[in-house]
Amino acid sequence: MAERIDPVEILLVEDNEDDVVLTQQGLRYGNILNNLHVARDGVEAMQFVRGEPPFEGMPRPDLILLDLNLPRKDGREVLIELKNDEKLRTIPVVVLTTSQEEEDIEQVYRLYANSFLTKPVDFDSFVDMVKTASNYWFSLVRLPPRKVAADDQSGT
């Protein structure tokens, strides 16, 4: 199988600007060619993945990085909607949150999250975590091919 030469499409669902910047830096240091899209709350996230206004024509994400504590629609609700939608459920979702609660960890896995990562509090650890996670997801894991993703979007 040929490796991807096009950038991976990542949707970061995050309302904290500092965490957006740290994620951008971690991805940059990870040397993974990517297009990072940001949704500031759960409503925007669902509009993005469904291609609804104002996100018409945006690419289907290869991976979603999802915070749990979001305005308007929290990450748990987004996860439920994604995994209950036949056209979207194959998009891998990594929960990226400050929570370390066992209840949250158990709940998101019951909702079919693909990974649960707790955000480190210091800069270097945060950047290292994003770098390591991006290398795992984009160098080791085989993601669904874009053709399948495009077919899912068209309903075929």
C-alpha cells in the first residue's frame, strides 16, 4: 500500500485558544503533513463533519480530536451523534481533555471513542503528547481510505 502523500485532515474540537496553539505546535513538531481545522464548540463540530453552513465543501476529517467540556454541545453529545451516524461513525475520535476521572474514561469508551488522552499541564509535555499521538495515528495506524470516506458522505 502506498503511503499518503496528501495532508491528513484533522478536526480539533476545542474552545480553549491556548490548547489550540499547543496542539498546532505539537503537530508541527510531529512532522506530520496535516490540515488542522478547529471547531470551537460541539455544534460547530457537527456542522463541520456534516458539511453544513458555514462549512460546505470542507474535507471529511481523517481524525477528530475532541475536548469533553465544550459550550453549546459537550464532547459526550458530539461523540454520541458521531457514532450513531452511519456516515460518520468510522471517523476515529480521540478524546483530548483535562479530565482524569475514571467515570469519564469509562463513559467515552462506552460511547466508542478510539482513545482517551489527558491534557498535560505543562507546555513541553502537552507538545510531546500531541506529537506522539499524531505519529501513532498517522504513521502506524491505517485509517479508512478517503475514497470510502467520500462514498460515505454521498450516501452510497
